[in-house]
Amino acid sequence: MDPVIAEVKKQVKNYREDIIQFLRDIVAIPSPNGSIGQVVQRIAEEMKKLGYDDVFFDHMGNVVGRIGRGEKVLLYDSHVDTVDVADPSQWEWDPYQGKIENGIFYGLGACDEKGSTPGMVYGLKIARDLGLLEGYTAYYFGNLEEVCDGIAPHSLVETDKIRPDFVVIGEPTNMRIYRGHRGRIEMKVVTKGRTCHASAPERGENAVYKMAPIIEAISQMGAEFLEDPFLGKGSIAVTDIHCKTPSINALPDECTIFIDRRLTFGETWEMAVEQVRKVAEPYGGEVEVLIYDEPSYNGFVFKVDKYFPAWALPEEHFLVQAGVETCEKLYGYKPEIGKWVFSTNGIYWMGKANIPAIGFGPGNEIYAHTVKDQVPLDDVVKATEFYALFPAILRTRLDNCA
């Protein structure tokens, strides 16, 4: 294995500048909230240049690159959309052009999650060139995720009939191995009122006032939430509010709030909805689980409930341990095994489809969705080594399990 590791490191070093430039190229292409058309075209160009066996777009418009036709299917998953630029005045540099300072690349999506894409794309190419993909069908899957977690892999499996045996998720892990995270369910609560002229509010019923005690009650929830030793405790937050009113001189006759309820193990869809219903119904609030049915950038619609199960792969699982061993052999340290605070496509891979998945990527998730979005360039390059060597380490463990 030592000569193989040395050759992996040599190949990655040779591609260092290409990897960094590729990252800068894809960060420079705006791709907010599912608008990935231009960035996936750029990624497709790179995979074609690197000689992937097949490069195509799935029904949803996500980009897929394939190497090999082996029995075991390994997929590298990175979403290549970002959040939008909320307030440009808060950025100290152009969010798309970014800047490099002290070895850190600052730019929108550098951490979440374009930072893993170059390593995955180049890592699979290097693995192929070194004969480390024998027995695999290996995919790179660049997808949209910010608009709805898990919708892209869900469609890939059900619509395009590509079902991997193992997945590596490239969300930022700070070069650690992650094996799960909490789930969530998105709900809305609606209160109805009766409009009238604002000069005589006693003639009507203010829908916003009816919502106020519901919001207060939600802010006090938590004692009844469950807590898992690994994933942590469930949580809840009101994340948006708006009302319908004929004018600013009239009482609103409808008010809607949106809720993000994070779920730990043992907390179900039904449980979470009932907890909100108990505090909403006394004030006339109607609770509904959200459905995502918006078309992707190419017009494709894949309808899903916005329910995302919690998941965790056991620490002793051979996929987790293959990730740990890969880090040990490449970097000389045993990585921390942890979890994400936020949600990823793992809610489908493991949460719904029960496909074993781990996370490994450069960047620290604390910078995701912030004006300090950043990733260390050395880690972007080092992650390429991981993505190149991992298939060989996994193959050894699969052979030992056989």
C-alpha cells in the first residue's frame, strides 16, 4: 500500500493548480437555490477533459460522471448550488470572484459545498489511472440541494434508476469522518381572521394577533423533545412569517408561519406535527406539512413531502472504518468521527433508502451560509487524496467481509 499512497500523493500534487483553478471557476458561476444549469455544464466539461467514460445530465438536470462498469457502485455526492447573496453590503469581497488570503479561499459556496467537487472529480480520475477502481462503477454526482434536501438523489434512484451501494457525501466535515445528522420536518401554520378597516379594528378579527400566542408557545417548546446520545436533541424554530391583507389600512385576514423542526432518533413525523397542533389549534391555527413540487431549472418536477428522517451509520460499520483507515494512511492521524449540525442529502441516502453513506469534505460547516464562506486550499487538495485512495481501502474491507 505504501507505493500506492506515494503515487496518489504524487498525482494529486501534479494536479494541484488545476484543482484550485477548477474550484475558483465553479465558485465564480452563480448557482443560487437550485439554479445549477451553468455550473453543471462547467463541471461536465472538466470530467470530459479528464476522460470520464460517460458524462450526462439526469432528468432533474444534475450532472453525472461515470468511470467503470464494475459490480459495486460507489457514488461521490456534492451539491453545487448555494444560498443566495442576502446582503451584498456585508461582503468584504466579491462573493463569486472571492479572494485567497493566507492559504484560505473565500467565496460563496467554497465551504458549502463546491469545495469538495474538484477533489471528487479529480480523485476518481486519479483512482482510475492508478487501477484503484477495479470492480467498481464509480459516479460523481453534482446536484441541487439547497431548495430541498435529498430530492436530487431520490430522483436519481427512482427516475434514473442509478442506485449506489455506497455513498460519500462531500459536505464540509473539517477533514473528519461524519456518519449522520438529525432529520427535520417543515411545516406551516395558518390562522384566519376577518378583515375590516384599520380605523375600527373591533369590527374584524386580526389574523396576526391570533398567530402571536402560537409563536410564543412554539418558542417555549422543547422540554418534550427527545435527545439521542449521538445526534443530540430535537429543536424547533419559526423561520418565516407573512400575512394577507387588503391594504396597510386594513386588518389582515390570514397569517402564515413556517417552522423548521429538527428531529432526533425516536421523533416521528406524527409526533412532531401533533406537538405543534396542540399549541396551534386552541388559537384557530391549522398545521400542514409542506410539499416540495417546484420545477428544477430544466422544468423537471419531482414531488416530495418535506420530511427528512434522522440517520446515523454505526461507528463500527465498515464504510465508516474505511474512511478512518484512509485518513490514517494518508495523513498519519486517526480522524474524529462526528456528525453534521445541519442536514444533507444523507436524509435520502441513509434516511429513506438505507444506502450506507459517510461524509468527508474540506471546510468547516460554521462558515456555511455566511459572508465568511471559506475553505483552506491545502485541505481541498488533500481531500483529493482521500477521494482517490478511498475506493481501494473500501475494496479491501469488502473483501474481508466476504
